[in-house]
Amino acid sequence: MRRGLVVFLLLVVVAVAAGTAFWFHAAGAFERGLERWADERRRAGGIVSWQTVAVGGFPLALEADIAAPRYGEGGAGRGWVWEGERIRARTSLWQRDRIDLVLPERSRLVAAGGSAALTTRAPTGIVQLDARGRTSDVALLLPEPRLDLPASVLAAREARIVLRPRAPDDKTLAGPLVLAAFDAVRLPAEPRPVLGPEIARLEVEAVVTGLDDASPPGTLEAWRSAGGTVEIRRLHMRWGPLDLAADGTLALDQALQPMGAATARIGGWREVIDHLAAGGAVPTRDAAMAKSALQLLARPTPEGGRSEIRVPLTVQASTLYLGPVKLLRVPPIAW
């Protein structure tokens, strides 16, 4: 009896010692991996720094508290830098394919054209890893995000974003996949939003090309020069009377202004043109001509409700064209 108890206690001691050694090994591997990744990014021209890293969670989890993280690309005043207060990460030692994140409620993006402050309430994230330990998905939940730009403010009730890096052996994607959904997006007051101050729902599924995982471009100009595009697989927006679904490709012209082409299904198109005319964005005569021309393309919806049109949608030389109709000027973006 006593001998069995001694053997049991010895086994417990061995298990505790092995678990302790495993935890410290995992904690050391995490710190070394973080430093190795930061060195690789710096050698590629990136900006990576933090104030302190505290590793804890013993004995069943691995937790990291990263104070004052900074990350950016580019240099000499032409790139960008993101900085936040603190990032907390946690993973179980027995289920290491998932990392839970607590993100900073206040962060800042600094670029050559100025800075933007992002605030959100209790943002969180999840990083999923594949069998080789590579990132397969990054999911972000941002309640009540608010983006303060130099001359305007954007806000929403909630934002959900999924980033899916392209695996080296993935032949189906030309770049990382971005899935985003925004609820109740409140637009800047100036210039006055002609379809109302709030976008009820915005959903986007897109692939970003022109990004080199080893050395992503530090500026929009470098990304454009590298042939960067945004391939929109699906876009759905409900804004005032507008119900828009589209797919297509966006890029930047030499002035770094949006250009592209898409195929769009547009519901509420009559009301949209009326709003544009009432707001002075489209002359009354042009609005009447546009409705007459687009009426020829209108078809009833499958549900039997109001009609919709299926037309090419293009942006070129800061002008939006709806099919053959020159609809309105697109305000320039000051990056």
C-alpha cells in the first residue's frame, strides 16, 4: 500500500516537472519566435517595436501581454505606422491552433498624409493556425468603431473583418482574402452624403493582389506600381433607397485615385437618381435622361417587387458611369 502511494507520488512529481518544463519551453519558443519575426520584418524594411513583452499563463495556457506595439511598412516619411496601447494574446498549450486576442481600444495610424485615430469598445480577435503553425485566418470583432481622419469622421455600430493569407501552395487565390461586414456606417457630414448619413449594411469579399508576403509595399504608390488590384468577389450595400450587389476590380490611377469596372445589380435606382438630382449632384435634365435610358434595362426582381437594373459600373478619371450614363463626379481622395 505504502509502496503504491510512493510510486503514485513520484509519477505526480514527474508529470508536474514535465509540464513545467514544457510550459517554459513553449514560453521561450514564443519569445524567440516573436523576436525572429520582428527581425525578418525589419530586414525587409518594416517597422516593428514594442515596449515590453510579459509572458504568463502557467501552467495550462500561454499568455502574452505586449505593451505599446508598433508596426509599419515603408520609410523616409512615405510609409505608414500603426501603434496601439497594448495587445494581449492567449492560447491553450493543448489546443495551440487558436490564439485569442484582446486588442487596444485606442490605436493610431500614421502615414505621410497625416494620422488617423481608431477607437472601439472591447475589440477582440481570433487567429487560427494550420497544422504547420501558419496563420490560416485572422478574425476581428470591432464593436462601435470610430475612425477620426484629419478632416472627417467615420463610425459604425459594428465591424467584423476576416483576413485569410494566401498559403504558398494555394493556387485558388492571387493574394490575401478579405471578408468584411459593417453595420450602421455613419458617414462624414462633408461632403454631404446624398443618399443619407448612414449606410445600413456593407459587406465585402475581396482578394488583394500585388502584395509580396516577404516584403509588402510600404506605400499606395508602391502597391500600384507592383500591379496591385482589389478583386471584388462580392459587394452588397444598402444605403438609403440603394440596394447594390456587385463584383469587379478596383485599382489606383497615376494620381492614386480609384478606377475600376464592375457588374452591378441595382435596386431602387429611380429613387437613387431622384436623390442625386435633389441634392444637386446630377443636373435635373441629366437625371431625367438617365432614368429614361436605364428604364430600358430595368427588369422586375424575382420576388416581384420593384424593378432592378443590371449594368456595368465603371470609375474612370474621377467619374462614375452607370452603363453608358455619366452619373456623377467622384470627390478626390486625399491620402
